[in-house]
Amino acid sequence: MDLFKLFGRSDNKSKNVAKERLKLVLIHDRANISPHFLEILKGDIIRVISDYMVIDEEGLDIKLTRTRRESDNTPIPALIANIPILKMKEGSMK
């Protein structure tokens, strides 16, 4: 058994996790959006969507990332929301 390979895998995973976290910090910083503001935005999104459907708030995942604009390929911040919908509320589909 090669202990270096065993420990190397763990280091590689930790390295990737740290790299992803750093990317998120940089994106928040460049977009001038604080984590507190993102939490407020998340709460607002939950309130609005909850008027129309029942959602799984624990499974909710909202994050800020970077994407490229189609027209000129300029990098821009993007808000990505994964919102598990449990069911539509009665009377919301008029």
C-alpha cells in the first residue's frame, strides 16, 4: 500500500474544495455582494416563490457564480438558484 498515494488523494480533494471556495469569495468580491446581502436576497426569493408553491427550503441552493454574456463573451456575475418544488399551491395557476 502506497501511503503517499492515499494521502495525496485527500490533499487533492482538499485542494479542489479550497480552490472552489476561493472562486466564490472572488466572485462575491468582484460583484460587490456581501454574504449578508445574498442571505437577504435568498429570503426574498423564498417569500415570493412561497406565495405560489410549496418548496423544500432545506434543499434550496442559491449561489453567485460567473458566466459569460452571449453577445460579447464578457464575464458577468450570475445568480444560480436550485429550488426544489414540492407542490403548487391551490389557486396559484389562474
